[in-house]
Amino acid sequence: MDKIKIRGGKQLNGEIFISGAKNAALPLICASLLTDETVTLTNMPILSDIKSMNLLLEQLGTKIDAFDDFVDGHPTKTYSYRTQELTSIAAPYDYVRKMRASYYVLGPLLARAGKVELSLPGGCAIGTRPMDIHLAAMEEMGAKIDIRNGYVYGEVEGRLKGAHIVFRNVSVGATCNVLMAAVLADGITVLENAAKEPEIGDLINLLNDMGAKISGIGTSILTIEGVEKLHGARHKVIPDRIEAGSYAVAAAITGGKIELINAQPNTLKTPMQILQKMGVDVSPTERGILVDASNKKIIGEDIITEPFPGFPTDLQAQFMSLLTVAEGAGMVTETIFENRFMHVPELMRMGANINVHGHASAIVRGVKKLSGAPVMATDLRASFALVLAGLAAEGETIVNRVYHLDRGYEKLEDKLRGVGADIERIKEAEEE
């Protein structure tokens, strides 16, 4: 199992190219199942989660072609997906256990094939994240759902039916799944309390390009007029706002200055406002966002995670790392997932001063210096938080279990080395 070694204390300066968004790409891939024509996705990130989703689709009968491509002079990937015929309607445990987002095949398979066998999902251990919202919506649209032996079995006679669905909680996953189910349903579907994340908008744009009729983009009420057939399309994946926010914190925690090439300011308003309140200069540029913390004093600030356009839960751990070296204190309140402070004990091993109150909040009091230490990554975003702490710490930090990072951060070591970090990946064999 690979590890990452960091020697902290280097100020990071330069530019980092922001890759395509993992959280947008995964449902976009599954949307290709809704047509027998070719769907081409450009600006795709090179990540283990993308590989896992591609393997799942190939198992369902999708033919996938990969092409080397460039976006603004930076190498990236383009994939074309064609599912002329579904050869399977099953998403087995061996695929789904590696990546929770495999559940995005639920809506497309019910819509196109009228059947689905889906293993209950795995992914990061950051909370229960129940699927009942997804399944209840499918039942409202006429599907019969049965759960047994760790699998969801869904079936519908004929086409799914349009329905008026009110989500009890804002759920990105459920919004994506119901959108993909409803585009081929018979009649009109209205979603209330729908998620408004930019990744939802990206999915709607692709579906509409494929011939769907969806209105209300960017709002909490979406209206989908079902159509009988969708066609192929070509679509560019939006830049990854979570990757951009993560590298913005890398500039701040090292007192550096980084331009985030390809980042979209309109998707990061709340976290960038928090950075500014903490004393960092943040400004849009022609090519993205400039984050300048050189000669700045970082001060503590309170953070509350909320659905978009609020502060993203996927940046909570990274900002907590920044708070550990800020002047004063800040309270972090997590409202989305109930088990998302697993990075706290690891940060405390490095000298952080954090008091957790229940599952929902933590007080972080800044310390003058963190100290390098061996630490264990527990989930994708917590992994990056530990890398950030290592960049700021005195001495050497070893981050274990970096397979989490490979799920969501493309070429992390290369990008950080490119702005001056002393960071390297250690293969297990190299230590023997």
C-alpha cells in the first residue's frame, strides 16, 4: 500500500491546473446508459473512481474508448461511451463496494431496462448516507423495490411514471438518480427540495443535450418532461470545485501564492469568502482564481457545512487543517454527515488543539506549529487534510492509506511539487 512522505515548511507558489470534477463525471458516465448512441465526455479526471465506474459500465455492456486530450494546454482524458445493448442489469458487490457512486446506475437501468440489481453501496466511511430517499422516489414512479441479501432488486412494468416527489432531505445522489430515471418516464416529474450543486447543473446540461426536457436548473424545484428516447452528445465536464478549494487551502496554510487555473469562482463563493475572512487575498483572474496568503496573518473563523451554495462538507476537513495553525479559534459544525471528524485524532497526533463536541461540532484553537508524524488517512477528504497539515508542519509526515487520495485527486504529488512542495510517493516495496 503506497504512502506519501512530506517534508513541511515550504511556501507554495505558482499555478495548479484544476482537473475535471469527479463528483460531476461519475453521474455523467451513468447518464450514457440512457441511450444506445455514443456519449463523449471531455475534461475527464484520471482517477481510480473513474476507472471503477468504467469497469462497472463495461460489465453492463458499454463499449468505452479512451483518448488523450488537452484542456488549456494541460493533458486530460476524453472517453466515449456507447451502450447499444445492455448485457446485464446487475451492479455486483465487487464493483459497488469500491465506490459508493456506483448507485448512479439505479435510475438509468430502471428507466431503460425496467430492471436493476444493485448491491448496497460502500465508499468512504463518513456516515450512513441511506439510500431510502432514492428508493422511495423510484417507488413513487411505479417501480417495485425489494431489498434482500444486501442487494436492491427493482422492477417496473413498461415505463416509469412521472410523479411529484418531495425529498425530505437535500440529497445530491438522489437528485441525480431521479433526474436520470425521470427523463425517460411517461409524463412529467417534479422534484422539490432538489440539490442545487454545480454538479447537478452539469448533469442537467448533458441530459438536455441528449434530448431531455428539464427546467429549473440551479433551483430547488426541477421539472422533467419525460421523452421516449435520448440520443448521443458531446459534453465537457466542469472543473472540480473541491480540488480547487483544497489547493486554495494549500496556498493559505503555507503562506504561499497559487493561481488555480480552470477554477470557477461562482462555484466556490462561500469557501472563498471564509478564506478572505481568515485573512487570505482571493481574486478571480482571466484563467481562474488567485489565492495569495504571502505575508498574511491567518485568523480563526467559524465554519458550518451546508448544501450548496453553503460551505461544502467536502472542504470541511481541509479548512480544519488551516484552522489548526490560525491565530485564535474557530468552531467547525458539520450538518451533512454524522461521522466526518475522523481526521481529528490524526491532526492531534501532529500537535493540533481540537475539542470535538458530540458528532456535530469541534472547537479548533490554533497552535504556533504542527509537528510531522506518521498519520492514517480515513477517507478521501480527510486524506487531503493530512497532506495539508504535513505541508505546514515541521519535520517529516508520512500519510498512510493514500489509495483514498487516488480516488479524488489527480496527480496530487506532481501538482504540489510543481508549486514547491517537498513531497513524494513511497511504494511499499521501496521500504523493504
